Amino acid sequence: MRKPFALVIAFLSTLLSAPCPGQEAELGTISGRVIWEGHDLSQTTVQVYSDVKMTKLVSTGVLLNERGVYQLDLPPGTYYIAAFVDQNGNGRMDEGDGIGIYGITNWADPKQDKKPVRVEAGKIITGIDIHITAVLANIDGKLQVVPAQLYENKPSLEEELEKLATGVSGKVILEGGSIENGLVFAYTDLSWKNRVGSAEVEPDGSFRMNLPPGRYYLLAVIDRNKSNLFDTGDLFGIYGVEDLRSKESFPKPVLVEPRRFTEGLEIKIIGRRGEGGRILPIQGEAPKVVLEARSAELRGKVIWKGVSFDRCVVQAYRDPTFTKAVDAVGTSPDGSFTMLLPPGEYYLLAEVPLDGDGKYSAGDGLGASGTDDLTERPPQK
């Protein structure tokens, strides 16, 4: 098990007072490189320990050149090697300084651990490369050792400012009523599963949502029962859809550009969720339920070259907003499917969850009937 704090303390206490190796025995030599791409290695120290806990310092050395090459002469024995990079050159380990231990190439992998190096008299061991895989980070006022990739992926001030200055704003419109418990959600696609943002709606209908640059579909919900769910009785609207009865209505994507708010968006509340999840126009009584015989057989095939369709699902919808599926079936491994549906016209949506996690996520596939680019062109019946 790694003990990074003990290692750092040992380094701090011995940085300026490392003992010299004994001269009575013939020495062996180890050499290698300290590797930290994109970083200045001029203030790097390589330290050698004789115990697995890395508390007994044997020798300290510096790099031979800017490429990170080092070489140390040591008495015969078994050693553990570490490297420390003093990024700001102030002579002490503080935030941003790097740590590496021979044998560990990914600090975030708990299965990796330090490797011993066996030194023999008169022999030279090469290739003892040390990767800088951890960084000291100031977390809540305390220095902690974190994986280098996490520290380096920490948003910069410029990125934080971009987040604050990028997004969408507009107004939710409910004719003849006031808005209470209103929410606007942003989705990356028309499966309505990959939600990336949300914002509360003010009583006057206005909303403002920070989003990273990209293309999104917006759904407004008036949560009448305050359940924080889109369920029975809730009202809703979709940006770009003016009338649920119109066959020409289709959700419009919203383009968000860096450091810019897409403003003036209007989302009209045009529907409500009925019993059983049915999507209904906001006006008028709910139509009587008529049981339709599923006498029409629909056959087809999902196409995505080089991909297995073991978990692919095809869903049929009566409207292009894809808010309530009439039916769903799994496909054969080759992508073929058969559905039994009541006579009528349908829009088909295919989902291919490559990671099998049961939800639509990064890397999964999405396609619809009649379009080869769902983000640009609407599906066809």
C-alpha cells in the first residue's frame, strides 16, 4: 500500500541532508529517466530508500540533463526509487509539485505499487524510468497527494469564466396561467435521456442556464405536484414545438457557442402528461382510450457497421417529439427487428447502448428512421 504523506514528509526532512553511500564496498549503478511530459524537470531530485515504507533514505541525486536522465552509484542491496519535481524551485514541496515512484505509472490505479530495484556490485542497471504520476494539491486548505491527471484536468480560471459566460436564456410561456415550480432541462439528443443541465423558471417565466458549448434540445416542465419528476398532471413544452397536433412540429436544437449566451428563446407550454404516461394537448378533454388491435407487422434493420446489436432497442412513436413510445423491441444480433403495431404512421428510434449500463451515455449510438443525421434533419415516418 502506498503512503504518499509519509513519503513527502521523509523527503522534506532529508532534502538537504542526504547521507552518502558507504565507500567500503564496490558500487553498482542504476540509471534511467524521470518522465513528466510538458513540465520543467530542472528542479528534480531522485531519492533512493532502503525500506519498502520509503522512510530510510540512502542517497539523493539530481538529473544529468533536461531530458530527465539520472544516474546513481549505490552499494549492493535492494532499493526503492522516487522522484520529486519542485516546480517553482523554492526548495520545498508545495502545491503543483510532482511525485513519482518507480513501478507506478498510474497513481489512480490501486493495483499498482512500488517496485524494488536489486543493485549488484560492479553492475549497471538501466531503464529505471520514473513517471511523475501524482501532484500535491491544495484541497480545502490542506496539501493532499492526488493523481496527476486529475490535478492537471482541474478547470483553469479561463475555463471557469467561460462556463459562467456560456449558456441559454429565455422565457417559458403558459397562456392564461402563472408559472409555479417551473423547470427547464437541456438534453443532447431526442432520446430525452442524456440530460446535461437544468434551471428553475422564475414566476414571470424567465430562465437562465449555464451550459458548455454544444447543441441541445430544451424541455420545460411545470411540476404541478412538486415531485421533481415529469409525471401525471405535469405540463410541458418543447423548444420548437408550437402544437402537438401538428405533424410539422419538431423539436429544434439550440446552438450554444463559447462565451456567449443564446438569448431570447421562447418555450410554449403545449402539452400535459396524462394517466399511463400518455402525452396530451394542453387544451381539451383527454380522448377516450380505444384498444387497437396490433395487426400491422413492421420489419426493418438497424445499420451501424462493425457494431454488435446484442442490446439494441427499437422504439415506435406516433409523434416526432419522441416523448411517449407506443412499443419497443430488441433486435437480433444482426440488427433486424419485427414489431406488431396498430395500423398507423410511426417514427422509429433505435438506441445502441455499447457499454450495457442501461442508460444512454457517451459512446452509445442513436438513430431514427428517415434521417442519416438526427442532429440536423428530423426523422421521417
